[in-house]
Amino acid sequence: MKQTILMSVLLLFGTAGSFVKGPFNGIAVYYLFAVLRPQYLWKWTLPPDIQWSFFVAVAAIAASFLLPRKDSQTGMLKPGSAAMLLFAVWITLSFIFANDSDVAFQPWIEYLKIFVMFFCSLLVIKEFYQVRVLYLVAVISLGYIAYEMNFLYFVNGRLDIYHVGYAGLDNNGAGLMIAMGMPMAYFLWQGYTQWFRWLFLAMIPLMLHAVLMSYSRGAMISLLIAAPLLLTRPVNRKSTVAVMLCLLMLVPFLAGKEIRERFFTVEHYEQDDSAQSRFDSWKAAVKIAMDYPVFGAGVRNANLLTYQYGADMEGRTIHSVYLQIAADSGIPAMGFYMAAFFLTWRALRHCQLQYRGSTSGDGLLAYNLACGIESALAVFCFGAAFLSLETFELPYLLILIGLLLPSSVLSKETASTKITEHEYDTETSSQISPEMSMNS
């Protein structure tokens, strides 16, 4: 019952709040629902037929066009946004020219929801606090999911993240999703100076154990790949080394015998049936992309062809987001997709170089947010090479935050400078003597 009340309050905050306070209210609640997936998390108590995120999205979109917006630089003008726009256009063309439009329809709808909210957010979000809120929404949601997975395991003895996955993701996708949250939580701990920063650090062992319980070798290796960023990006290297050593000491206690055996089978991939099936599906994907180079076979139509192109079974998923997009929607679509990640990384590096060593609270936080998104996207980009997660919404949210972060901080600094200059002018004019005023 309490979950239903909470969802009702959030629904009201996202819908009515979009018109009363502004469309960002709806955007924030939408992305909360998109990452947390409460209809899956609390499916045993929530009414089954309510489309919570749909109502919030409609309200946010309507408010963003009906209410006046501030005149300031929009995220639509950024190169990364252009890459995303081209990707969205190409996906739509792939749907139109699909071999089987019925198969392509539902995945295209999933894409469409992602694109509409992405570009709506680019139009609305201008302020640094809004970017910060979206980052917090993602981290807190992932931390809560990790808590629930641990609770089910320790209290009820259920290993749901491995046997069931999460919200339509299998164990590998669920493990990768939570793994992305670990560097984001760590850099929040680095970025804040208040007492609550320790709550973000406390999330990391929960997330690590959830990743280990997923038995996902891809998620585990992705964390190792991103580890150099965790060591080199933080300003406070000593605290970083201390945290890393503590986590390394925790791993033997968190990882049981089965988890250790699962991880170390990576070196025997030649005898691993799941690895061999991936190699076969990758070869099939390359052949399909070569035969359908422009618009692909159609959104999620490549799965209909993988068996006749050499995969081990009918309907085999390609298990690589890059090759899946290339086979489904053409080589240009894969190029636009990868360009969006690269341009986001470039924007993040610009932000890092600008604010590294900053002594201001916003500068310090902006630097660490940029590092957190960079590390999380590094985890995803490596792990996604082994999974088909093209409609997984979290990386699109991180691209959104990464593209908006540099200009949002700059806008706040510009506004602060203008306020300071105005105060200075006012103070100076008030000190002018009456005689000077008369002479003038």
C-alpha cells in the first residue's frame, strides 16, 4: 500500500508539477521511473494497468511546449545532440524500410520513447542544479536496486538478479546496469563535502555484491576496464587508493566459490558454449550488415536472419549492441551511435580540464560529475560489446547529462558574475558624493 501511495505522489509531482513548477519536474520523475522501474520492483503491490511513466512523459512534453522557456543556450546546438538526432532519424528510416515491419514496430516504439524524452530534455534543461538532480536520480535509483537485490538474498535467500534479472534485463544486463552505478556513486562521494557524501560511499559495497551475484563476467570485467579512470581522475588520490584497497579486501568475502569459478572461466573461452555462440552471432551480424549496409534488415529484424547467416539457433540475438545496430539499422546508424558516445566523452573531458583543481563547490562537483559519467559510460561501452542493449535507457540519460553539464555550469558562473558586477556597480554608485553628483 505504501508503494502505491508513493507512486501516486510521484505521479502527481510529475504531471501537475510540470505545469505548476515547470516541465523539469516531469522529466526528473520520468527518468526516475526509467531507471528504477518501480512497476517491476513493486509489481506485487502496484496496480498492474497504470502506465506511470507514460502519463508523466506526456505532461512533461506538453508543458515544455506550452510554457515559456528561458532564452539561453540550448543543448540542441551541441555536436553530440546532432549525432543523436541523426541516429534517431536513421532508426526511423530503418523501421520504415524493415523486412518485417511488425517485428520492428515494438522496438521502434521503445526507441521513440527514448528519443522524444531525450530531445525534450535538451530543450528544457538549462541549469546546473537540474543536471545534478538527474545524476542523483540515476545513482540513488541504482543504489536502491542494489539494496533490494541484497535484501532478497540475505533475508529471503533469493538470487533474483541471477535467476530472473531485472525489469526485462537478464543477469548480464542487470549486472552491467548496477556496475555503472559504482563509479557514479564514488565520484559523488568525492564531489560533495557535506556529511551525506558517506551515503554514496556506502552504496558501493551493495552495488559490488549485486554485480557479483549476477554472475556476469562481462559486468565484472567492465569494472576492471574502468578501474584506471577511478585511479587517475580523482583529485584526492590517497582516498581513492584507500577505497580501492578496501573493496579489494571485501571481494573474497562477497564472492563465493561459484562466483570465483564463473569469473575465471573467462580464460577458457574456447570451451565456453556461451562465448562460442557469441562469436557465431557476431560473424552472422557482420554478414547481415554487409548485405544490408544502408538501413539494415530493420529494427530487431536481424534476429530473424542470424540462423541462416551462421548462428547456432533460430532467432539468436547478436549479443553486441554495436553489431546489433549495424545489422538492424545499417552501418551509418552504428556510426551515429558511436559518435554520440565519443562527442559526449569530449564534452566531459572539456569539463574536467576546465574544473580540475577548482576550489568552488560547484566547480568541484562539476568535475566529479564529469568523471562519474565518463567512468560509467566506459563500463557500459565495454560491457555492451557483449550484450544487445540498444534500448537500455540509462546510457542515453548519461549522454544527456554529459552533453548538458559543461554549458550548465558555465551558465551558472556567468549568472553569478553578472550578479556580482551589478552589486559592485550599485555599491560604487552609492558611494558617489553629493558634490560630485551636482557637478556632474
